[in-house]
Amino acid sequence: MIDLSVGQQFNAGAFVLYNHIVNENGDPITFDRHKFLLDFYMDESPEIVAVKCSQVGFSTAAIIKSAHLCHYKQANVIYLLPSKSIVKDFVIPKVDPLISSNPALKNMMGSTDNLGLKSFGIGALQRFLYFRSSWDEDSGISLSAHVVISDEYDRSNKKAVDTYQTRLDASRLTRPDLGFDWRFSNPTFDGAGVDELYQGSDQKRWMIKCSRCNHHQQLTWPESINMQTEEYICKRCYRPLSDLDRINGEWVPTYLGRRRSGYQISQLMATWIPASEIIKDSKGDQSIFYNFTLGLPFTSKDIQVSREAIIKCIYPTANPMTDVAIGVDNGKTMNYVIGNKYGVFAMGETDDWLEIENLRNQYDAYMVIDSNPYPTPPLKLANKYPGKVFVHWYSDDTKLAEVIVWGEDEKRTSVFSDRTKIIDAVVADINAQDILFNMTLDELENHEYLKHWARLYRIVVESDKGIRKGVWRTIGQETGTKKPDHKAHATILWKVAMQQTLSRGQIIKTPMNKPKNQIPKALYVNPDETIVNGSFNPQQMVQQMFRPKSKPWYKR
């Protein structure tokens, strides 16, 4: 028989049971249905990583463990969250009610109790629990910590988190039993953030046993759910799993002997979440479903542009260079992409705005230029060439009637687009081979075009109001070491400009999915600019290559 009154001093799990701790909503915390959290409550490994879903009580567990460390281990704890607004929204509705609802926690409190700092203990024995934004890098320099917890690590400033981790170096000398580095998060995409850390851990998995056939298994999507009966099922005998089957599992490490303790937590483990709810979630945004319901990273060909996807779009045919559109990414160096309905046929970079103007005049092109960071030159060109040159503004206004909105009256030189939706549309077009490149692979690589696209990735973020939405970011953006992605954005601006040249936003393309003997011969251009395979007939090319779409790309 375990004496919980003694055991509570050594681990947070016993502390919760002995003191009948309730959560921030006043509901008792028991392990009857949360058995998969018990090991985490008792785990005091120097390094812990958890790839987690939402709504399973994990953050509540992390708060209780933090208070327990302050009181019983005499540890100073820094609890990091992605932003200052999230700190407020985390402490006031979650941390403060948790403390005020539990006499055991309330009696441990010291003299300091505010939004960013709470003390535990009395006098010289006081220890502190700091709540900080991971974007507030400077405040970490002066703090002394024995434990650093980074919650929502994937949405945090990684450079700042690493800065806070340096506060552990000194504590490990004086308190070798501490110096804990714990990181938890809903994941984003494969091989990054918390998923990367989990891959380097012991990779514990929650294994259950079917009471009918005794098969040990990890619950996975979609294998563990019967879509017709909306039941959790055994992956071997296909019979329904009982709640007890799912509750009575155990954490089994994939790799023994690794220093970092790793957990992967899914809503499939939660017996209070029916299979019907999982199925319903699966029909929504896939990145939200994988990240927040399954607790898994999500990388889809539909939300990123791989090297292979671009290579499949290479079709170095002759281009008539009529009805041309140009997209220009603004900056100290301007990056541009030039093309028409047959495909992209040129790209480059220049430091001279006069060259940008000359390119527009050379092709009599419609041109869309990014407004930032230097809005004056594009505005001058837009005023000089009304109806031909437009200044582009990204918008986060979800109320936009279309993905692209052209300005009117005093805003007639401007064009606005929903940033996430326009990038989604262009990425989808590349992956579907609806954008062609009338250039060679060498030409694209000389402009680092494939690298620029590879640096863009899509994640899901949650607003202060709890609304989740997809956003595109660039590798290094969160740490202030953003990598170049200019050609990708120039391509997006080119697609915006293309709407001016195409009545229905259609792109002429090769029927790549047809058998090779049905694909029309390409018209290649020799180095001396003569054309292979006969004379060039634009109308014939259109008839060969045109495939109408059921809906314009910019309204998908």
C-alpha cells in the first residue's frame, strides 16, 4: 500500500491523488480515464518532450508539476508560452482558478501572486514560477531557473527558447538533480519543432491490449476506427474495443537508454471522445485534424512545394511571349517572375527599378508589385502605367469576397489578396501541374527557385479568440534568421497579375497525365533561337494544350 501523504513529496501524481486536486473548471482530476497522463505526472526526467493533441488535460498537468517542483524541489521554474497575449489568456483563466480552487496549492503560495510571477514558500525558502513570452528574449537574461518548460514549442521563438535554456547551465552546477528542459506542443510539420525532438527521444507509445484477441497495439488513424459503425476497433480482429481496453494501456518506449523521455498523445486515447467526433474532425482542415486531434505533424503535398513537384511542371517549350504578366517581390533586390498562360518563361533579380520598368515595357505586361518594404517606387510605376501596374497588399481579412480583390476609385492602383488563400491556390496549382515552366531545370536552379519554394511551410495558429487558421511562414522567420523566399512570392504575384490577362484565370498546360504517345511533341528552341520540329503556330499550340477548368483558380 502506497502512503500518498509521503509519496506526494516525491511526485506530482501522488500529490494530485492525496489532495484531491480539481482542474480549473472544478472537476476532480482522477486517473480512472486519464491513465495515460499518470506516467507524465510522475516523470522527472531531465529532458521531456511531448507531441500532444488538444483537450486532454496536458497543460493542467504541466502547471501542477511546475508548482510541485517549486514547493517540494525548491526549484525556480520558467514557464514559456508563445506570446504575451497567450500568457495573459493562459494564467488568468487557467492557472489562477487552478490555484484558488485547490487549498493544497493555495496554501503553498508565497507573497507574490501576479500575472507573470508566482512564489511558493516563505521567506528565504521562496521559489518562483515565472510565466514568460518566448518572444520576450531579453527578460530571460536576468532570470535564474532550475527548470524551463516551453509550452506550445512549435509556435514559439526557438531562438528565445534556447536563450532561456542557458539559464539552466549554472543551476546544474549547484543543483545537479535539477536543470530540467521540458518542451511540449501541438506539432506542426514533420521533422521540425517538437516532432524533431520526439524523434530523438525514447519515443514512448501508448500500447493497449484487445480483450477479445489479446493483440497489443497502438491506436492509429484510420485503422482503429470503423467508419460505418463509428466505433473504436481492434486492428487485428476488427471487433469493437471497450473503454477499458483503451484505458488500460501502458507507455512502451521504442528506444531504451535514450536520455530524453518522449510522449505522443492523441485524442484516440481519450475515452470521453467518441469515434464519431474523430470522424467528424477528419472531414475538416487536415492540418488542424492531424495537429490538434491526432497530435501528429502534418505535411501534405497540397500545402508545400517539393523539388519533385516543380520538376514535374518543367516543360521547356517555345513561348509566344504575348499577354505577359510579371510579378515583382519588393526589396533592396527585386525578384521577378515573367510568364503568361503558356507558362513561366523568365525570372531574375535586379537592384534597379528602371530595369523593372523596362521589363514591363518590353512585354507591354500587366505587372503586380509587392507593396513592402519600399512602397514608393511601385506606387510611382502604378501611377505612371494606370491599369497596367498594380501595387499588391496582402490581407488577413477573412471577409474578402474573393481570394483577390482589385481596388476601385482612389484605390484603383491597388490589388488585395488573402495571404493564406492565395498561397494555398498557387501551391495547389503547382502540385496539380497547372503551372508550367518553359525553362530548364538548370535555369531554375541558377535562380535558386526550388530552394525559395522549399523554405515556405504552412502551419495552424490559434488566435486570441481561440480561432484556428492556416498561415504560411518561412524557415528561420521565428528566430530572426529568415531564409530567402523571394522567387516564390514573385510567382504568387505573377499569378495575381495573370488574372488581368485571363478572363477565367485559366492556364494553358500540357496534358501530363496522358500516355506518352498522346502528348504532343514539344517545340524546343535551339541555342541559335531557331525552332525545332517545324514552324511555330501559337493557335495550334493552344488547341493541343488547352484544358478548361470547371472553376477559376482564384475562386477555388
